[in-house]
Amino acid sequence: MRGYDASGLARELSDRLGMAPDRAKLIARSQCKMARAVIENAERMEMGIREAVWQYETRCGIRGHCALIGRRYVLAEGASLDGKRLWPGSEPSCYCSSRDIKE
């Protein structure tokens, strides 16, 4: 809510929860990346963009995401994979992105 950056969040996790610094950095980086994905999705919808095309990133740590390459999806609903709704970058270890489809 206060606009943490990854290093500030890592410091808080380490100081308040006694988490190991390396683990705190990993979690903070992941959480900030996932929050950015949600914010970008909301911004797109506010601009009137309704659909996007999934772009797979080879360093993505989630195997199933390669099945979404080039798949068109509605921003408000996310892409469906094995009955689960997903958005690029919304899961830990996901580095996927998307390209807007402008009408």
C-alpha cells in the first residue's frame, strides 16, 4: 500500500519476521513482480483494452505456460490453463508477458 520497492520489502520481511535475507529478497522480488502484473492489467482495462495475446518467456519457471504461447485472452478473465485462470507474471517464477490487442 505504501509503494514498497523490492529491497524495502525484503528488509521488512527480514527484520520483522526474522527471515533469512536471501529468502526475504526472493519473496520480495516475486511479490513486487506479481503486484506489477496486476497493476498493469488494471491499467490496460482502464485504457479500454479488452484482450491480449500471451507471450511466453523462456526463463519462465512454470512448464504449463508454454501451452499459452500466442493464446488470445480477455484481460478481465485471464487465460485458462487446466481449469485455472492466469495472467502473465501473476505467479511466482513466471516471467511471461502479453501484447495488447487494440480494436
